[in-house]
Amino acid sequence: MGSNLIDALFIFMLAAFIGFEVIRRISPLLHTPLMSLTNALDAIAVLGAIVLVGEHKSTFSAVLGVVAVIAATSNVVGGFLITDRMLKMFKSSRPTKP
């Protein structure tokens, strides 16, 4: 179990570093489409976390699964709120002509 945990932590740190470097270099013009894409990816993470909780192989995996479900769900909701807020910036406040 120790080797699997170390391997998983290494992959997690590598993914976090690569994700940070990729996101840091995105121009501000692409943030709205990027947020929509990350919302879709987070939805996949929610499904994976639900599967992890459903297996219930151990109490530790169940606790990590619940934490993953909460974190991914809050990320999806926050992403949609931010995307909606950014799209409202592009809408005109003038009334439309009939």
C-alpha cells in the first residue's frame, strides 16, 4: 500500500505542476472557454469520486471519496458562477429595440 500511495502522490504533484504551468500561460481572452472546459472535466471528477465512494473498499477511501465529491462539486458550481459572471460583462445594458 505504501508504494501505491507514493506513486499516486507523485502523479498528483506532477499533474498539479503541469496544470498550473498550462493555466498560467493562457491569455485572459480564453478564460471563459477554458472555464467551460474545466467544468466538464470537473464533472468527470465528480463521477469518479462517486464511484470511489460507492466501492467502499475501506473507510479511508470512503472519506477521501466524500472529500473528492465535495471539492469537485464546489469547483463545478464555482466555475459556472464565474463563467456566468464573465459572460454578463459582455452583455449590453442598453434595452434592445423591438
